[in-house]
Amino acid sequence: MTDYDLIVIGAGAVGENVADYAKKRGLSVAIVEAELVGGECSYWACMPSKALLRSGHALSAAKRLDGAKQAVTGELDAAHVLARRNSFTSDWKDDSQVSWLDSAGIDLIRGHARITGEKTLEVDGTTYTAAAIAVVTGSLHILPDVPGLADAKPWGTREATSAQQVPESLLVIGGGVSGSELATAWASLGAKVTLVARHGLLGGMEPFAGELVADAMRELGIDVRTGVNPTRVDRDEHGLVTTTLDDGTTVVTSEVLAATGRAAHTKDLGLDSVGLTPGDWLQVDDTMLVHGTDWLYAVGDVNHRVLLTHQGKYQARAAGEAIAARIQGTPLHTEPWGAHVATADHAAAPQVTFTDPEVASVGLTESKAREQGLNVRAVEYELGNVAGASLQADGYSGRAKMVVDEDRRVVVGVTFVGQDVAEMLHAATIAVVGEVPIDRLWHAVPAYPTMNEIWLRLLETYGRPE
């Protein structure tokens, strides 16, 4: 006998979904949380960061429309933006999230969990057993190895999304998604922002995405420096931070934000008790079952497949029901795109970077597709030349790219860069996941005049069926 069918370690958005989907299939479920129920996304990542960005986006959009821009007579009210951000985190209280767990019939165990053996864990001195355990502890912000940085008490992403005052100036180290979004947010709120990146911005995406975002950041007043690294960071007795770069220059700011990477949050989970290495990312199959076990699962960031909340929740839906199927002895559907697998992780994950312009992408970039040996052809089109985009903003600037697998004649990747492109992404996701033949896409008629007419322009650039 066990205390539960399933115990989930980590009550973030992903862990909640694992627990919920398993519970809906009839399992007895408990969830363990050492901090706030709702996790990183709710309090220190997705929701607060997007709340910080949204007001600036709206103001910029108004300024791009003749007739509307004349009505804009002021700048952002930072205090109100921060207060709105606080409302989205419920002032860092998890009462409503706890109430949801109660309504779903999921037991909450407060405290720090450590696995002590097969199907067994301990929470603050109390032992629990379960037929299955799911590790859903996410990832941790890590500091780059820069002399003096740790002593300078830098912001991580948590501090950057929860700060209650706008710093006079801010240095952002890192040009990835988090660094680019947070640099944009704090610049829109009035901080003087400098961003330094080892390479260009938004590495891993289509090259034009980072280029267009960097150009827009500079227009916003951000000092974007690429191809440079910090070599030394010092905070003086007055609180000012001096960062020395490898090109010999220095930057003096009120705060410094390190946004350069994440590590697996597995170091203190007792994984060594079951033959796994503490601190490692956990390797899983497509049902999220940890390699070499028949009872341990790892879902979300902790398995390092796709570090995105929505993709972790997708994994969670598959894992929760797969766990139930295994425990109850019902059929398990593990074929590609089956009910109990996260097939989309491999080449169909959507992502939005909420800079201004936004970057919305799904599937493979052209370079990644070629690396995988696909015979691809890519076409691009200027979004500003689409009638719907010209109505959306005066002087609209943006670009779209479609990557086609020529052997199967299906779309394997799409990238949009421009104002308000996030809401266009799901159509592209459906095309990639559904492997819709490109000849059939000609029959998906975009409404006129909307920005979705970009699909027609991309198809025209690609060429009509013969």
C-alpha cells in the first residue's frame, strides 16, 4: 500500500497540470511545494514580466498611428504599471492557487521534498510513498562566472520581475529572451538601460529576429552592445555598479541584471538515493518517464526538452494521463502524436518573445532544419507590405519567414517579427503540427485586410502548385 498513487514535487503551473490530469483520470494525488503554489511563471517569470511590458507596447502602438499619437501627451506612469504587475502576482500570495488545489481534490503538502528511495520521499521529516513520483521543480537562474558579480548583489530574473521601483540605470548581461524582454520593459519604464551580449540577440532564432529587435531597442534608447563580455563587476559604497567589459570600456549603473542561463533545479532532491546525479537535467522518454525507472517522471524545465511554460504544461497533460494509464493498466498511446506523448517538443514548439517588435516562431529555423538533414526551401516577406499591417501601424516594420520541407511538401518552421504578431502564431503552429500540405494551405484564405494575409504572400513567394 502507498499513501498516494502520485506525488508531484513542485506546484508550479506545470506541476499543477500533471496533478490535475492524473486526478481527472481517477488517481489519488498530492503535490509538494516549498514556496508559493503557482511557481515561477505566476510570480517571477511569465505573468509579471509580460505585465511589465504590456503598457509600453500599448503606448508605442498608439504613437505609431496618426490621429492617435496626437492624443498621447505623456509617458508611462511607472507606479501604475508596477501596481498592475503586482495585481497579476496577487501580491505574491498564493491563496487563490491553494483554493484551486482544494477544489480539484489534490492534497497540498507544504515543505521541501527529498526522494529517499524508490517510490518514497520525505517532506520535512515526514515520509510519504507513492506508486509514481513526478519531479516538476523547474530550473534556477545561474550567475555567469564574472569576477565580483556575485558580491555586487546582481538582479536575477526574480528581482527584475518583482522590483518595486524603477532603477535610474540598469545593465543587462545577456541577449537571450529574458534579457531582451526585461531590457525592453525597464527602458519603457524610464530606466537608462545598457544591454551587453556575447554574440547577437536572440541566438537560436532566425538571424533577422535579433537584428530587428536590436534596432528597435536602440530606437527606444537602449545602448545595445554585442560581441562584448563583462570581465569585472564592482558595487561601491554608494551602491553604484561598475562593470568592466573586455573591449576596455566600463558601464556605471544603479543595478545589474544577469540573464544568461538556467540550471536544473535538482541539486537538493535526493536523486542520488535512486542512482541519479544531483544537479543534472533529468533525461526522459516522450511520456516523461525518467530513463532507467518505471516510477519516476520529470516534467517541464527539469527535463531540459523545451524551457517554456506552455510546452511544460503540454508535457504535463501527456504525463499525467500516461501515469494514470500505467497505474490503472489501461492502454498507453505512445505512437508519435499519441495521447500520452509530447511529440511536439521535438520540432513543433511555439515561442513568443515579447519585445517590441515581438518575435513569434514555431518549429525549425532554416539552419536547424538543414542541420537535421532536411531538404528545405525558405521564403521571406516584408510584413509591412501587407495591407493589414499598414493599417495596424503607420510605417509598420517587420518580416516573416516560412521554411518548407521540399520532400514532404509541408511547413516545418515559421517566424514572424513585428508589432502584434504573437496572436498570429497559432495558425502557424497548427500548420506545422498538422503537417498540412503546402498545396492545401492555398485553400486557407486569410481574411482581408488582416495581417494574416502574410500567409498568402509567403505562398505566392514560394510559388503556386503545378
